[in-house]
Amino acid sequence: MKTEIVKEILDQYGEQATDSPFERSFYSRDLAPVPELLVGPLFKTLPDIVVRPANTEEVSDILKTAWKYTIPVTPRAGGSTVYFNTVPLHKGILMDLNLLKGVVAVDEAAMTVTVKPATTWIELERYLSGKGLAPKSFPSSTPVATIGGWFSMLGYGIGSLKYGSLLSQVRSIEVVTPEGKARRLTRDTQPSLEWFAAAEGTLGIVTELEVEIRHQTQLKHYLLQCSDPLEMRDKMQAVIKGAEVPFNLHFTDQECLQGMKTLGIAPGGLDHGYLLAVDYEGSDQELEQAEKIIQTITEKNQSVRLLPVETAELEWEEKFKAMRLKRGGPSLLGAEIWLPIKNLPQYLADVRKMSQSYNFKLFSYGHVVTPDYATVMTTFNADEMHTIRYIINLSLVKKLHDIGYRYGGSPYGVGLWNAPMIGRIHQPSELKRLKKIKRDLDGKGTMNPGKVYRAPFILNPLNYALAMDMLAGIRKVFGRGW
């Protein structure tokens, strides 16, 4: 990026922009502690400049400059993913969107809220709670995840089983396209707002969202202890088919439960079985119906234990602490997989075999987000301070994705690190359509380049598979006790 362009942006935005190497360095990574040895030779993750626009007009102005000079732009707010979705790969402009925050308006007649993209879900929840309202759904990373970010990352989480994905709840968005034009989009416009869901910031920058909300209602929580994965899956499907759809359905495998027991944080002090947390919301009548569903499931099955209400309520209160196993750390590695519920027992069985084969602990948990699919997170402890070991351990993430793929699963989220598996995420026809949309909206390729649509040459599927399989072989032979 030319020095004179950096100076022009610095002069125009003052304290809202910086070219300080120290300050820019904070934007050269995300939550994943990827070793510099792996990143430095391949990508240029340090942006030339960081700028913080305060409104749509400033976003538009910055994008016009980037478009004019063909400068890469990487949008970022919470930066709470691990796939380098918000990390530059080709330097350029890092657009920090955290000044675009706050509720614009609430329309109780239409039951919608209009909100700026960098507003976190916890901020929105607290604002709506004061009015007796609530979001229809929210991510498990609610304290840090932003509304615009979750929209750009598909948007399935807590509440999705009952109310659908965030995309299904968004009525309209304001977006600034790569050439700097601000537009208000709905499902009926061209382009459609649907193009921007799960685009991970590669098509433009969303500056406002109109999202459906609901009235605040009562919640009731249940926690079932099942004997094995098949029992857990069967009860999960029975709950889903019940007369009342749960607001949330979360599961924890036995290894995860034992890991929490070791750390002193297991629900009810349990150390065996598979847990199924079932959370309902609604009117008194709906909650009464929900209780009958749970009673029917548990009373006829001695192998399923209904845990005390206090334990179920505590587990709900811990819903935003999905990464609590990191306490056994110092770090976690893992794979998040979009998986058919019907194949969950087979997936967990193969994960256990992998754990035994490589002689290390794997922990699995997840959320049921549609009647047929769950997002499954399988993690393991690692230590980024031992660089070579850590890089070798990264190969096991690919092995977990292989297990998921075997049972009809695919990676949840793409960014950079899952791009080698893009063929597992999209059918060829769908990928062709997405690439055409990218070309039509971003002909110069300035928006968040190097992500989502194809892997860089060095990470192409063949190279990636060969390298990861080789490292996994080394890990299997020499990595006992790592």
C-alpha cells in the first residue's frame, strides 16, 4: 500500500486510524494461536493501516478509496473466530467496525429491532430485556460475538432449533458494497440480503440489520443423563418430535463430562454418561406441555435419569462457557462440524477410537440447531508454546473433519483454514454460484481476499491432505503422551 495513501487516510481520520506497528499487530491474529512459523512465510497478516469508521458514510468513503487503488480490505469487529476470517492475508486496510455499535430503533408493532453490526449479542439482550423483549436466538459466544459477525458466519446457535437461523430472522440489511455504494437490501432486492449471510465479509460490509425479536417469556430447564450415545440420540429425536419445540438442545459426551469432573466443574459432580440439556421457553401452557414430554421420555426409560432442576438451571447459566475445558489447557484445538443428528452416535464412536489410537483425550459437545442437524465441537488440549508439537497436533483437526465427513458432516465456517475443505461444504454447482456472486459484486477482489471460495495454492486440497496425513502419522508414532 503506497505511503501517500496511508498518509491520506491518517490525515482524514485522525485518532480513528493508526499505522503504528504495535497497534496493527493486534489485528494480525484471531482467537486461534497459530504459530508464526506456519503463518509468516505464507501470508502477510499485518495490515498497512487500521481505520475505525464511525458511520456508514465513512465506511463508504474508505471502500471507495480501496476500490480506486485496488487495496485489500479486511472487516473485523469481535474477531471471535479461529479460521482467520477477520485476519488480513495480503496486508491492506483493516477496517475495525467497533464504532458501529448500538440499537437504532425498536418496532414493537412489527416485532423487530434495528441494530448496528458491532453490537454484541449480550448488549442487545440487555437492551431488549429492559423492554420485556428478547432475541429469538443467539450464539454460544454471546458475550463477545457481534450481530453482524454472526450473520456473516451462518448464524445457528441457541434458539435456532425453535426459531431458525439468524438469516431467517433478518428482515433487511444496510450494506456497503466493495465499490463504496450503500444499499438497503431485503430478500426481494437484487442483490438479495441472503447473498451476504455466511459470506464472511467477502462481499461488502453490513452496517445495519433489522432483526425479528420476541416477547420475553418464562424458561424451564431439564437435564437428562443417558447411558450411551445411541440412547442420547434417540431421546434427542424424541424431544425434537414432541408437541413443543425446545428453545435449546445441548449435548455433552462422556469424555467431556469426565474432563469437566477433573477440573471440578462437572454438572452435579457427574463423571459418567452422556448429558442432554433441554431448555423450553413459552407460556405456562406450553411449559406444562413440555414437562409432559420430558416425563414421558424419562418415566419409561430406566437408562435415562432426570437430574435435579437445580443442576439443569446451573447448566443453563453456564451456556456461554463452552470453552471452559481450556482450563485444562493451556490451549484447545478442535473442529466444529455441521453433522446429521442421525449419525451422531457413529461420529462419537469413531472419535473415541481416534482418541484411543492417538492416546489422547477428545471432548465433544454441541447444539441441535435444526430438526436434522447439530453443530458438534470436538476439542483437545494443546500447547502453542511447543511450536513443532503444536503444528503436528493441528493435523488432528483434519482427522476430526474426516470423521465428520464420513458421516455426512462438513466444516462449520470457512475463512482460511477450512478453505481446503470447501468441496465438503458446497456442492460444485453451489460453489460455482457463490463464485459468480463474488465476481459480480467484487470484480476487483478487494473485499477480504483469500478466504471462503478457494484455498491458496499452498493449501490446495491435495497439498493439505498429504501434509496433514503425514503429520498425523508422525503424531501417531512419536506423539504418545503429548
